[in-house]
Amino acid sequence: MSVRVRRVYDPPEPEDGVRVLVDRLWPRGLAKDAARVDEWPKAITPSTELRRWYHAGEGSYEEFAGRYEAELAADEVAELLGHVRDLARKGDVTLLTASKTPGQSHAAVLARLVKS
């Protein structure tokens, strides 16, 4: 199972496999055809409240990750997480985010959960 996290602004690579955008909002200034996004499950992204809380600098990344994992445990979201896991069992999956620090973003949390 290969799951990786990349910036959506990076050019697509053959190793990407299924490209899944994991941001709630479409990335600024990026044409949809250039992004080559295969799936965009918006419900799997952090809630607006959690996203705002984290970007306001009110908590640590570890606390954010814990809160995001709790959101992902909700039934309707857990089903989407299961779908992404199924994709990863079948082949390569790349989780795409506009975050400038993908390794410390919700996409990294999501990648860890998909691999587990």
C-alpha cells in the first residue's frame, strides 16, 4: 500500500496513482484540468471550525491531529475514510493539499489513518 502526501500545486507524477484532494476549498489559482484530481471527498476534510481554530494558532499540531481524528470517527466520515483505504489497497494513492507544510497538516493525519 502506497499512500503519500503532496502539494496540489506540484505537477502530477506517474507514481501518484489515484489523486485525492483532501482540502475543503479548491486551491487558489489552480485550474481544475491542471490539478488532475480524481476524487474530492470534501466531507473527509477538517470542519471549518477546526480548521479556523488551528490556523488561528490556538493549539498545537498534536491537539489538532487528535481533534481531527475524532471528527474522522463520525459514521458518515468514517465511510469515506474506508473508501480511501480501499483505493490504497488497490494501488497507489496521493493525498493532495494546498498546505505549505503538508507534513504538518490534516493530510498527514489522514495518510497515517489510511495506512493503519
